[in-house]
Amino acid sequence: MSGTVGTNSGRVSGSIGSAGSGITTSSSDPEVDTNPSGGVGTVFTNTTSGETYVCTDDTTDENVWTNVGDGTGNVALYHFANASLYCFAPAGNTSGSSNVATIDKNAFASNANSTDQGDVTSARRGNSCASSTTHGYVAGGYTGAPFVNIIDRFAMGSTANSTDVGDLTSTGQTGAGITSSTHGHVACGTYTSATRDVKRWSFASGSEAGTSLGDLISVARNYPVGGSSELYGYVMGSYSGSPVSQIEKFAFADNATTADVGDLVSTSNSMSHCEDGYVWTSGQFSSPADDKIEKMATASDNNSTDSGSSLSVTCGSNGAGNASKTYGYAMGGAVGGNHGDVVDRWPYASSSTASDVGDLTVVREGITSAGCQL
């Protein structure tokens, strides 16, 4: 090997040296907020596991440490909580229960009306969604007759229609959309009746065929809301004959370990959701409609709390929820028979009433658990 590797003599274990001056050592892995003074190229070795990382992005408190050996587990922000460009609201239904195929797009950088991103392959409502680092996915739904099991995929970085890339293991609607680093998930929902099943598909091209993980959720749920952290999927609330406030989670690592996390503040269900170290929920399916915004920290298992913020309008069923790094978004939804087109935005940093920052291209609800963001 040409060149030499410097030593760490005299350096405190875990400190960050300049790139090329040596290897930083510590008994644990670096974190995204391990800020290297040497920037990109800084080498970091875990003396417990022997795994070595190189800093490949030195954005303050959002560093990326790439594992350079045979080990796994690059240290990087979870892509779904790091969206910075766009959020999307696919499909849904307008007044009179007329389904639409339109995928709406909103830019985080500007307060403006939605634009038409393209269409899903089949106009429907009650679909569940997820997103990889490049594509949005729209799974299942209700066309009017019958339920469908379609998994649609669309490129979030360009204007284009979606394509049918696979099928869920059964047809159904109104499940919770959940995103992991590698897979999209649909939890519960209505098939022949409300279910406890969690289904998933891979984001890898050519491998999108759905599989069932079994009955991971303890209570059969219809219209639950989905949430995601890097390690867990969350299933919150529902309407299964009567409102359910319970919050459950399952581990992406084994797709089996589950836990009862706590309860929502109210017996809300079918709410918008978004992520930023928290799962945020808003609106209420059961009467009366509500403008409340709740949040639950994903770092701890606990009940949700009232965030102190509220929507600009009371919102009922099936609005789309999304998140940028600094704001939560609630898009569309319905109160009784009145379908909405409001795009609401609220800041994470302070408690306030959400601002109406634009309109969807068409009034609608039935955008169940949108969660498509880039």
C-alpha cells in the first residue's frame, strides 16, 4: 500500500483528527452528529467491532459515515426523515366518490399550489404509500369495484406516470403505509374484513412482489395511520367498528418483534402522518372532526402528546401526511361529505396554527397514509 497511515499517539480516543493525519478510534461507532474537523475523508475505527468508516459527507450534525469493510450499517440519516425537495399526494376520491388517478406534488421550498406529477395506473382511493430514496409507491386501494392489489411506482424526481411493478399478496384498501430503508409496508386495512396482517415489498427493482409478514398487530384495524422510524414501523389508531387509540410498533430487523407503545391523546383514526424524530398525527375520522395535531417521540415508547399546534381547518378522514426537515404537511381530507383541497403546513420548532400554503389540483380524500417524499 502506497503512503503511510499516521498514528493516534497522544490523541484522545474518540476525537476527530484532520483527514489523512491518522485513524480516529473509539469503542463505539460514529454518529451522524460526530462532526469531523478534517471533513470528508476522515477515517474512524470502532475498536470493539473492528469496523472502519470513512466520512463521505460532512454536513454539520448530518454526517454520513460509510462502512469501508465487509461490515454493514453505514451511518447516515434515515432517508424518509431527511426529505428536502418534494412531497406527494397520490390518487384519492373527489365529491360523489369519483376516484382520481392524479399524483399531486408540492415543493418544500415554496408556498404554492400543487402541480400534476402524473397518474397512477388505476384511479382509486384508500391506497397506502411509501417511498425509497428515488421513487414513490402506491399500493392497494379501491376502484369502486373491486379492491385491488396493485403496487405502482413513480419517479419522484421527474414528471411521469407510475408503472405497475408488482402485487400485494391480496386485494384490499385503507391500510397504514409504512417505509423502512429497504421496503414499503401496508399494515392492516380492509380485505374481506379488517385485518392484523402486515405486508411488504422490496424497493429493489425487479423484486417488488409483495409478501406477507403475518398477523403482527394485536388488534384488527381499518383506517389506521402508519408511521416510520429507521428501526420500527408504527400502526396508530383505527376505526374497527369503534375508534381505537392504541399505538403498536414492529421491528424492521426481524419483522416479528412487536410492542404496545401507548395510546393517542384521543381515539382518533385515519389521520395524516409525518416524521422528524416523531410520528405526527392530525385530523379525526370519527365524529366530530378535529384540528388537533399530536406527536409521539420515536426514541421512547410512550403515549402521544398534544403538540400545541393545530390545523387551519377541522379535518376528517383520509388526508395525506408528509414531512420536510422542518415542517409537517397535511393535504386534503374530508369533513362529512365535504372534500378538501387545503395543503396545511406547520413548523416543528414551535406550537402554532398551521398555515394554508396552497391547494391540491382537485378536492379529495381517500389519500390514505400518503408518505411519499423526496
